[in-house]
Amino acid sequence: MTGYFASFFKSFLDKRFWELYWGELALVESKDVEGAMVALGKELKKSSPEKENLQKLSLNLAHACKSSIHESWGVDEILQ
């Protein structure tokens, strides 16, 4: 992506991440989730974040959230 669209899209994604960071992610926040949130936030703050890093860090955050839900909400017990 280049130009206006890329800038608009990055701005939208940045805004949405920080909304989640200060809002909904608190529902599943554990030490692992917190670390993943901070790492992704640092990458997003860079003037030119690398796509591969964003993908890896986003996936790490998703896995940390999933683990947090499984551990704290007892999801595994409900599914069995």
C-alpha cells in the first residue's frame, strides 16, 4: 500500500488498537497479554513499522488472549 490509502489505513488500525488497549483487552489481561500488548504498541509507534513484525506481534497477542481466556474463564471445562 502506498500513498493516502496506506496512511489512512494505518491511522485507522493504530486508533483501533489503542481503543482495544485501553478498553476491551483488559477483560483478558494477564502478564502474557500485557507483554504482548506492550510489544505490539511499541511496534505501532514506530514511524515505519515492519509488516512481518506487526503480523508476528498480532498473532502473539491473539494467542496470549486465547490462553488467558482458557486459564481464567475455564473455557476448557465448559467445552468438555
